[in-house]
Amino acid sequence: MPVIVLAPSGPLFEKTVSNMQEVRARGGKVVLISDAEGIAEAGEGCLATIEMPKVHPLIAPLVYAVPVQLLAYHVAVAKGTDVDQPRNLAKSVTVE
């Protein structure tokens, strides 16, 4: 099972890279989602990398959410699940 790592370059980048290296040391496969600077620094040895634009830290969560949502959608479609009617949705959403 690959580990998806969201690591925009910034003050916490080094800690995230440290965690990512520990995953790799234990035999895990890493998919790194970062900007060009982050991929240049930590992208070596990753299963795959996805380059994101360099953005202000306040909007980075919005920008980085898009590829993760697309990944979740395509994995669900590949597994053959109905993405429009998720299982157990009625248990978490009640309509009165």
C-alpha cells in the first residue's frame, strides 16, 4: 500500500521528509506531492512524485486537496465502487 505524502516546502518540510524516510526505511512505497523545490530535495527514491505550484502557505491546503480528491475518485472507480452512492452514507447523513 503506498503512502501519500503531502509536503509543501516550508518550516515543517524537514520533519515531513524525516517521517517519509522512515516509511521508506521500513519498505514502504511513497508517493510525494510537493512543489518543485520539495521534489528536488526529497523526491529521490519515491514511487511517484506529483509537482504542485509554489503557493502561499495559507492557501496550500486548498491547492493540495485537489490531487488527493482526484486520486481517491480514480481509485474508487478502479475498484468498481459507486462513487455517487457511497456505502453507509445513510448512517452519517440523516434527512428530516
